[in-house]
Amino acid sequence: MPGAPEIEHRYGDKTHILDDPLALTLLAKLCARETTQPEINRLVAALYRQMVCTIIAAEMPTTRVAIPTRMIEHTPRAIWQGKIVDPRVRVAVICVARAGIFPSQVCYDFLNEILDPSGVRQDHMLMARTTDSDGHISGAAIQGAKIGGGVEGVTLLIPDPMGATGTTINAVLEHYREHVGGRPAHVITLNLIITPEYVRRLRAEWPETIIYAYRLDRGLSPDDVLASVPGEHPDRERGLNEHGYIVPGGGGFGELMNNAFV
């Protein structure tokens, strides 16, 4: 993809793991033990502004325009003609509490600067992981939702920093399919870190969903798998511990961004 280099992998053309040294530098700092607030949210904001720029350039339609510049006062030839992002694109940014709250706001605010704000909205979903008696993740429960309209022809963006098990995204998309009218033009997840488990679940259950991420973490895979191209040994790749946390990961981003005491 021009302007957005990606790492080699075997997850298909709808999975984009960006080969971006600057983003990986910021993400490494974000995941480090010594990084605390307010640096955490500054890094998250920088990473998501950069990612949404990449997605706008790669996924959104363009239109040709002719725009007079300030030099029009001096010559009638001072008209720039070229291609820009079509401001008529309709987008809904889905805010998933709590790890997605701040990233969603960053993306929503930026899109309002680029597109016609009348076509940009932010939806809200209050969710929480559910666990079984052994502490293993069993799903995601929706505790409330505020949806700002139908989704026919709308591009859905889901900023969720940690693509771990895929249970959250699955619950979000099931809710939209069952309770919100229309068929979206595209569904795009914006993840800082993803796991092989996450990719496998989305490819199996939501094959048209487009995944963007800066990093693939599969740290619990055997050494020979780690030395191979991602996705080459899908049944042996593993990035989640027994409690559903990413390894190497960066801890619970929902807690970190909100400075939770527990």
C-alpha cells in the first residue's frame, strides 16, 4: 500500500500490521513499566492521530477540486487543482468504554477537521469483559448503548487499543447487526496491539472487517513460530495468557488511561 508499509504476514489483505518505526517507538514507550500519566495519554493521542491519518489516506474515497489560493488577488491562474479526501464521507466512530473512550475522542475530533462534520458522529457503548469462575474471559457484556442513527453506507471506525480475544469487537458488531438499521460501507478496527487469536476470530466471524494495528504480539508462541512469518503456523501462534492478557503487551490500557487504582 503506497505510503503505508506493512510487515509480511499470512492473515490476508484485510489485515494491516503497519511497519512504522516512529509508531513502534511511541508504542514501546507507552508499554514500558516506568511510563505513567500524563505521558500515557499523550502517547495514545499521538498514536491514534497517526493511525487515523493512515486510514483516511488508504481507505476513504477522494474527489477532485479546484481551489483558489491567496494568490488569486494577483493572478487568475492561482487556482490549485488536485485530489483531496471527499468531505462527504459519512463516518461513525464507536466509543467502547473504557479503553476506547479516549482513543475514540481523538479520532472523532480529528475527523471533524477533515470531513464535513455533519457526516461525522460518535456512538457510545458501555461494555465489560465477563469471566468464568476460573478467571478466564468468557465474553463481553453490553451494559448500555447510545447510537446516533443508522449505518447504511457509513464507515464504522472502532478504536480499541488492545485487540486481544476479539470478544469486545464481536459483541459490538453483533449489537449493530441486530439493533441498528442499515449495512455499513466498511468496518475498520483501529488497534495499537493485536494477537493471532484476535485476528483468527475476526477473520472467522467478521471476514469483511478491516484490521489496522501497529504491532502483532505473539510472545507465548514456540521459538520456531516466532522465527516464522506471522500467520504461517496459525494453530501454534499464541499471544494471550490464561487470563486473556496480551504478551508481551503493555498491561491493561483501560486502567492505565483512566489511572484506575485497582
